Amino acid sequence: MSFCTSGPRDFADIVHLTQLATQTRTDMLHLTFAELDDPEPCLVSLVLHQPLCVEWMPGCQLYAASEKAPVELLQGERRWCIDDRNQLVSDKLPPRHLLVRGEQIAWARWRKAAADMDGIELTGNKFVPQGKPLADALPTEAIKVVG
């Protein structure tokens, strides 16, 4: 499983993300932020390896079955989570009457975790220039932001 973030994406950018998932041979969780300093994403998406393709699945909803349950993603007719072997797996959706409360629990946990963070840790991450292959990625430690 890979994790990545960016600003809003157009079709060419989405194709690029599917190419990166193919190159890394991993499924990908992608968070889209409308602005760099936004506290939470405007879109949560999955990039999944299917038998014959790599699929972009935008519009995932965060969900937690209880206060102590792991956060899962709901998309389409499936719920997605990381299992005990650290693999992305899917199951059927939870009962409809539990969805609203489950989303509230998950977003409250997201907001608390974000508030408790002491800055963003980027050590070990890479910046992949738009449209470039993973081989052209730059370690974030090598990038200086001036402003």
C-alpha cells in the first residue's frame, strides 16, 4: 500500500497516478487537498490493482464502526480496510443505518489526529514531478521551499 497526496487532479494526473501505482506494484491511497494548508482533504481516492487494469476509485468515505474500530474506506458497494497481513481487502458495506454515525466517528478521529500532529514529517518520502516516472522522483529532504 502506498500513500500520496496532491492538489486537485485532472484526467492526465489520474492516469499518472495509475502509472505510478503500476510502477510501485502497490495499491495507493490518494488524498486531494484543495489548498496546500487545508486541514483535511477534499477528496479521498483509491488506486487499485484489478485483474486486468489499475482502477481509479474517487470519492471514498471514511468510516469507523465504533470509537475503537479501525478507520475504513467506503466506495461504491464495498468497504475497504487493511487486514492483519497489511493487505488492502474489501467486504460488503455496513448496514445503511450505521453509515452516518460511522462517518462522524472516522472524521472526528481524523481531526483529532491532525490536531495532535506536530508538523508534517516528510523524511523518507518522495516528490514525483507531474507526468514523470517514479525513477525521476526526488527525496523530499533534497527540496527546499522558499517563501
